[in-house]
Amino acid sequence: MPAEPDNQYSLIRKLLPFSTAALIIALLYVGWIFYSRWQENRRAEQKAAAAKAADARRTIEQFGGGRLTILNFYATPATVHRGEKAQLCYGVSNAKTVRIDPPVAADVWPSISHCIEVAPTRDTSYTLTAEDGAGHSAMQKLLVSVK
């Protein structure tokens, strides 16, 4: 009977190089799959980061891109009946101070979007002036008509 275990061990010794090679090939294949998926995820993350940075650049540019800008200045409604009120709305970017002439009863301040109520008694031309801390200014005019 001792001859049988030797036969088993010799069979294992004969198959061992093949099973080792198969195991190495399987490990290499699994490793390649993990690496390629990691690489694809990395590319997708880089693409998403680039798209996010481009969106941020577009947003900054829309809001003046670091320079003093009047984004909007409008009245709603633009024409009112005597005694009615209108909303003067404005938006500025990179401003330190803002004023509206003729002066309005409400406080005004630098904002991307701010509205104040006015009640003109006759056609009135409003002027929005925004100034930054470096001595630059921007100005825009608007007419509110009264019927």
C-alpha cells in the first residue's frame, strides 16, 4: 500500500506546474480587469472635474469675471399709473458701493439681485451707479413712465 501514496504525490507533482501556471494566468487576468476599471474610473473623474471647472469659469464670466459689472437694471412694470408702485431691480458684480439717483427711500447695497419699491409721480429717469474699491465705476440709466 505504500506505493499508492507515492503515485498520488507523483501525480500532484506532475500537475503542479500546470495548475500553478493556470493560477498565475487567472491572477494576471483578474489584476488586469481591476487595473483597467480603475483607469476608466480615473478618466471619468478627470472628465467630470474638467466639466465642473468649465462650468465654474462660465459662471464667473457671467457674473463679471472679476471686474466691476452691472449685470442688470430694470423696472417692473416699466409704466405705472399715478399713485402706483413699481419695482426697481438691479444686479452688480464686484462692487463696493451702489447708489440710485434720484435717491430712493429704501437702502441699496451691492448685490447680484436686489429689488426696491418706488412710487414715481411723473416720468422719472433712474441712474444706477456702482463703484469698486479701485476707483472704477459703472453706470446705467432706466426710465419709469407714469400715465
